[in-house]
Amino acid sequence: MKKLLNILAVMIAALMFMSTGSFAKEVKVGVVWPMTGPIASFGQMAWKGAQIAQAMAPKTKDGATIKLILLDNKGDKVETANAVSRLITKNHVKAIIGAIASGNTLAAAPIAEKNHIPLLSSSATNPLVTKGKEYVSRVCFIDPFQGTVAAKYAINNLHAKTAAIVVDIAQDYSVGLAKFFVESFKKMGGKIVAKTFVQTGDQDFSAQISAIKAKNPDLIYMPTYYQEAALFARQARQFGLNQVIMGGDGLESDALLKVGGKAVEGVTFTTHYDPKATASKVGKEFLKKFKAKYKVDPDAMAALGADAYLVMVNAINRAGGSNASSEAINKAIRSTKNFHGITGVLTLVNGDAVKSAVVRKVKDGKFVYVTTVNP
């Protein structure tokens, strides 16, 4: 009889685990990043970074596995909105990481707000992304800070007194960052002598280059994405424009080097991360594991992808682990303070990360570290 009771006890315990524990031991988190399309390089690197971070912290404090459900938004606003809706209604995720670009994240924000699902962006820097929002946050700095850092570097380090601006009117990111650079540059005594416009997908920049050449600025500030900047640089050098081309974090991709070749030598940009600036224990561990798996150094998108994942897991743990509600996770995300991540120490204020910026440039066909600027 005692043996039979023991067997029954084991069977009951197993059934209880199957009916409750197997479901409780998994937390679904959606990821909406561009795996294809014009900014696929960003999404692919962010995903690599997130996978390394997941290997470093695969479970919650109560033993639940973090299940990442990745959907490709193709770098498109409509695709982003559809992906976020699907993750919420069909996959029943508790939170979402995404999207890469500001415009795409803005397209996702109303859906996250309506459903009370936390949306944590790795790299959407436009201030409007979080303005007036309760469920949208980010692990990256915002463009007013990035624009100010760029303007200071242009004047103090490059000794630029005049600048020409090249803006991608199809990207909220580009329009916003250009605005903040111009404001800071002029406030510091600089003068904007030309402002030209391009659009994502353009390949002929002869008209813009001619307008800039006529003004002969000390600096060309081009806060676009890497593809357009690489093509612009090649054509600008052919037209005899040898000024430093400077931009934001949207320039950081190996595709800039591959497409631009020698023409992008000296291109300088503000960004979020450089392996040489890595000081924290978690940062060094991430760098070691990333290089071991992918045989290259992680870039800013990879590091930010990792930070988005690690901040999310940290928030889930502080919210109660596998049983935490989406509302509780969101509250924990937005109360993140002094979090030691891959890109440095960050604190969230109204969903925005307060953290340092890095300046990098192209030298001998590679991205090299220049300096770190604190907030």
C-alpha cells in the first residue's frame, strides 16, 4: 500500500507540473526588427547581440525560460504595426522589443499603448518616440543629446565654423537629428550655409553636391542611414568635395565601409558603443562571447540589442518573474536606474535612457574609437 501511495503521489505531482508548471516556465517576449529591407544590417546585428545576451541570461529569477519571438518588419512602418499587433493578439507576448528606427517605433507605439504592452526600443532616438507615452521606452540616448555632442565635436575638435546639412526627408530620425545638430551648432557660433534634402533609396546626389560645393562649407553633416551616406560620399569625392562628412548612429554599419570604400575614409559619427570603451564585467563578457561566436567585434546595434534584452529580463525579474503582468513589467522598465549594461550605465527617465555617447570615425577602412562624451 505504501508503495502504491508513493506511485500515486509521483503521478499527481507530474500531472500538476504538466497542467501548470510547463506553461508557467516560459515568458514570451516579442522582437520586431528588420531582418530584410533597406536597414536590414541594423536588425541583423541587433538580433545577434540579443542572442548573445539571451545566452548570458536565458531565464528569469524563478526559472522561466525567456522565449523570444522574432518578426521581420522589413524596415517598414506598416509591417511594424502589423507585426506588433500579431505578437499581441496571436502570440500573447507580455512585452515587445523594437523597433530599430524611430519612424517604425512611432508606428508601433499606439498599438502598444492601447493594449498596455511595454514596447522597449533598442535604438529609436527621436524624442517623439516616448513623448506622451506610458508604455514606450528605450535603452538608447535621444537625438537632442546626440545632436549636441556632434555639434560640440564639430566645433571643438574639427574646428568647423560652417556646415552644410543633408537631410533624409523620408526618415523621422534624420529630420529630428538634423534639427538638433543645427540648433546646437548655431548656438555655439557655427553657421549653416546650405541645407539639402534626399530620400531613402536615392542613388544620384549630383544636385545636392553641386549646391553644397558652391557654398564650400567646413563640414558636411549628414544624419542619414548608411546606404545613402556611402553613395553620397563616393559621389562627393568624385566632385572634389573633401570635407569631413559627419553623421549619427545611422551611419554605423559594415555596409558603409563596403559600399563607400575609400570615399568614406574620415567619416565621423556619434554612436552608442565601442568595444574599446567597454569597462563593465557584463560588457567584457558580452564582447568575449560575441567575438567567439561571430568572429568580429559587436557594433552599436548589437550592443543595444543586447541591452534591450538585458533590461527587459531585469524588469521582468523585478516585476515578479514569470507571473509578472505586462503592466508590472512596464513599470519596472521605466523605473530602471543605474543599470550596468553593455553600452554603459543607464537610467531611464520617462522612458528615455540617460547615458554616455561615443564618437567613432573611419580610419584605414575600419571604425575606430575617438572619445566618450558623458551626459
